[in-house]
Amino acid sequence: MTSDFSQVMLERATTTLAMAALIPPAQRVLVDASPVELFKAKKNAIERSGLERAGRKDAAAVISYFAWLERTLLAGTSALASDWPLIDL
């Protein structure tokens, strides 16, 4: 059962015109960012540490790849991705 005061929050960036058209104008509440997204964006110390660790690991993988690519191209051998050895970081 809906009340006379029910409202629907719509994000400006992601709501389509078709979605908005299904909701009466008096019930629409337009927002720039969803409160749920803002809440999820806040990270605790453990999550930040994990993001930093993942960033360092990704950076090491990219550097390893470019070092291998440079050696491979300078040696004149194949640079196909299937030729790249798997490395456990």
C-alpha cells in the first residue's frame, strides 16, 4: 500500500527518461549521488590497505610486462601475449 507521501529517489546521471516518466512528478526526488553509493564509497582502514596493496601488485605486473616487452622487442623475438611466461607475484 502506498501513502500520499511516498517519494522515489532518482539519480540524475543514471535515471533514464523512460524510468522517470513512470513516476508522477510530485513523487520524484532528483539527487546527484545516491546515499547508498556515498556510503559504499567510504572505506575503512582494512579496505584502504587492501586497495593500496592491490595497486602496488598491479603496478608491479605492468612494469614486469613492459620490461619483458622491451627485452623481447630488442631481441627481435615474438611479442605475442601467448609467449609471455606466467609470473606469480
